[in-house]
Amino acid sequence: MFARERQARILDELHRNGRVQVGELAALLAVSEDSVRRDLRVLSNAGHLQKTHGGAVLLDPARMAWADRADVSAAAKDAIATTAATADLVQPGDTLVLDAGSTVLAFARALTVRPLSVVTTSLDVALLLEADPEVDLTVAGGQWSRHSRYFSGSATVAALARHRADWAFLGACALDPEAGATSVSADDADVKTAMARAARRTAVLADSSKHDSVAPHLVLPPSGIDLLVTEDGPDTARWRAQGVEVLLAAADEQDAAVS
């Protein structure tokens, strides 16, 4: 069994049981415990799990506080951000709608194109850009979430509806080629949907831990997503069949590939 196959089996066990033990996995997969530990290390670095003494537990970054999930899959998020920021998607003079979340914040940090107009619900994005004289900044305020560090609610949705943008750059709690982008929070889903409606094109920036999962609240069907930027190849054929362009960022910051 190849490493990818073992890791997929481990993820199946994690999603089924919430936790796994090294010894039990070694017996199940007919490999050494050292092989299992290496697989757990890879999956931990990708943000799928938290290693524990003798095993691992499933991570659910979508429900974690912002400060806790900021370090999950940090290298992958930086690679995604750099790839999106350097792919000639954004042109000088464009208007962008920027979601909250650590991957979109990393994108805002990596983006050097100027001048820009930026509309955001993220206080962290606003603080990053507020002193830049070449950025015309608008914060779509509303109900503040200390847990997730964004504004949401009817006032935020109404404020976003008054804007028109060239691009919306969104994060995602969960992604599936049939279900589309979904969120664990109804308020978050409403804000993300309003962002996409305000923009001519929508890009979703999401690391591989978000793939092949569905959360309760619909953000966008696949037809509402123009571009997916991720560091690990999801089933690109399935996304392409839905009309979604996929931009792959290598976690080692090698050249990205478009499919």
C-alpha cells in the first residue's frame, strides 16, 4: 500500500471515530508503527489532525478560534496566498472583496499590485492595509465576532450589496465538487455569498484539509466559483467538469500549475 493510500485510510478512520491509535493503525494497514507515525506527521502538517501520545485526534479548523487555526497548515496557506497573489489575477485599479480568515489574510499580505480598492469584513485585513496610501479601504461593519475576527449579520450583508468588485477572494470551511463551498456558520455563509454577488469573479483559497467535506450552510454551488487555489491536487477533473479553474500551489513554493 502506497503512502497516499495509507493516509487516506487513516483519514477514513479519523472521520469515522474521531481518533486513532498508532498500534491499531499498524495492524489495520499491515505496516510498521514507524510508518504510521510518519503518515500521522504528514497529515498533521497538512492540518488534518492533532497528534497525541500514541495516536491522533481529528482537527476541525472550521470550528476552531481564529488564533488557534492560524497556525494550522501555515506553509500550505502561505503557498496558496503567494500563488494567488502572483498569478496576474489582480490588475492595478481593481476592486477586491476580501473575506476574513488566515489564508485570505496571507493573500492580502502577499499582494503587491497597486493601486487597489479593497472591501473587507476582516479587521486583520483592514489593519494590514489601513496605512497604505495606494489602497482605498472600506470595512463592511456589522456584528463583531471575537471568535472568528470578522463582521457579519444583516448590516454587513447590506453594506456588501452596495459594492461592485472585480474579484472576491474567499476562504472556505468545506469544499466538494458536487456540493460546492459550504460553511459551519449561517452568518458566515451569508456574508461569503454576499461577497460573491458583489464581484464579477470569485476565487476560493483553501488548503487540502477543506476538500471532500460538506458543512451545513451553502455558500456557493460549484457554478458560483470561478477559480479554486489550493496546494494539493483535489480531483481536478471533477472541478473542471463543473467549470471551475484550479490553480495548484506547490507547498515547497515551486511553480504552480493551472488545470
